[in-house]
Amino acid sequence: MSKERRKFSAEFKAKVALEALGGESTLAELASKYNVHPNQISQWKAQAKKGIVGIFADKHNNDSSSDEAKIKELHAKIGQLTVENDFLHRAFANI
């Protein structure tokens, strides 16, 4: 007799993990409610805790890289406007 593994969606895992993190129900209650083994819920709960830390760490890293890209873009725009301004000063200086 072989057991087929069940696959759970990310939304389902997140829902169960958030309920487990909430602490309103025990792992046994959640296990019977969602028909999942308590150890599985503990694993999802641990993954959720690790993921939360990563969200905030990645946000900081993404912000700095997007800030650098924005700064490069603005420097390029400043250079373009400087060239246009110099060109117009020379063009109107001859009038």
C-alpha cells in the first residue's frame, strides 16, 4: 500500500502558519481542523518565521539598489540638461 503525497498551495500553507503563529489554537486543533500532521504545521510555522525576517532584509537591499538606479538615471538627466542648456546659451549668444 503506497501513500500518495499531498501537495498544498502556498496560500494554504500561509493560512495555516499564520493561524499557528497567532496562538489562538493549539497545533493539535489546527491539525484536525485542516487535516494536516502537527509536525507539518510546525515546519510551516518555522518557515514563516524565517521568511518574515527575509522580507524585511530584502526590502532594505532592494531599496538601496533601486536608489542607486534612480541616482544614475537622475545624473544622466542632469548631464543631458546641461548639454542642452550650454547649446542654447551658445545659440542665443550669437543673436
